[in-house]
Amino acid sequence: MSTAAPTGRPRRSSGTQEFIREQMTSLILTRGLTAGDPLPTEPELMELFGVGRHPLREALKALQAVGIVEIRHGFGTYVGSVGLQSLEDGLTFRMRQSMAGDLHEVRNVLEVREALEVGLAEKVVTHFGRHGTDELAGIVEAMRARADAGEYFPDEDWAFHRALYEPLGNELVLDLVSVFWRAFAGVDARLPGPRYSPADALRWHRDLLTALTTGRPERFAAAMADHFVGIHARLAD
């Protein structure tokens, strides 16, 4: 299937953007290009797709927003790494909108995040049963020091979750957990209800560590569900 349109073919403006995006993604796939590979120059793409400079640039901006292409001004256009920034921005925006109303979207995002992390219990327990929990124990100890001083510990919190999932070797899992974690971190101060204490947060992470050492996925899954109790309580009707 060709990725090019006949040069000079008339095209409605309403369909041009979609056409260019479809052709660009098809070009990348059919040529087997990967992240960082250079794409044809702007004049080459204009001729290849039979479109003008302005619609091409607008389509490339849209593709850059979702990570499919990367525009390096002064150097050219390259295949992007297709990150999840647009997903994170969208979730954060929807959650902030929801906080002015019934918090429905916040609850929805929390439900998906919880399902993801609880659902990974068996894989996590299997990995740490083989490789030990020394790194996690060190992070929990750093949490304890902050909690004893009456301080919250967002850096250590993320380090703990990253250490749980990074060894699984599934980059998408880590990216998704990161998106959900940052989305909630961005709205945490605006959530209603009393915030859980640093001591509460420490206890939840200690329980996760203890559950890991039992080698029982159901124990870890239950501890992970408990880990979200503090947020659920703030969203209660």
C-alpha cells in the first residue's frame, strides 16, 4: 500500500489533517523506522503527500503532541519515542475539572490505577521472591526518617513504586504507573477531606514490604489495596 498521494490531488481542508497524520504514521511503519530515525524533509513530505506547507506543519505539530514525531528546529523531523505525556496531561485536566463537581473522574482514575497495581501482585511477588527486597527496605527506612520528622516523602514514595515495577522489564507498566502517580501528585493538595499523615503513609509502605516477604501474592494484593485507603477516604461521599 502506497504512502503517497498523487501530487496535486485536490483535497478538502477538513480532511487534510487526518490524511497527513495517517500518511505519516503509515510511512513510519512501512519503512520500519524507529525512535530517533530521521524523516523526509518538509519539501519532500509536501511532494510525497501532495499537500501544502501550512497543513503539513499543523499535522506534524499534532503528531509531535502525542510523541509520534519529534521536531528538532534547525535540524529536521525525527520519529518520536511515543511517550505518555498527552495521557498524563489529559488525566490531570479531567481530574481537576471533576474536583469542582462530584469527583467522578478522580474516582475513575483512582480505580484504574488501583486495578493496575493490585493486578500486578503475582508478578511483583515472584520477582522479589527471587531477588530480595533490600532496595525496597532501604527506601522504607528513608521514609521512616522523614515521617519521624513529621514530613511527607513524595520522592521516596515514587522511588518505592518505581523499584517495584522497573525490574519487571515492562516499560509500559512503569510508564503507566508513573502517569497515574504524577497525576495524583498534581492534584493531591486540592483533594477534599483530611489528608492522611506521614505515619499512615509509612505504615502502608511497610505493610507492602512485609507482604512481599511472605511470598503470597494475595497478601501483597491486599496490602496494595489498603495503600489506597487514604485517597479513597478523601473522596468519600
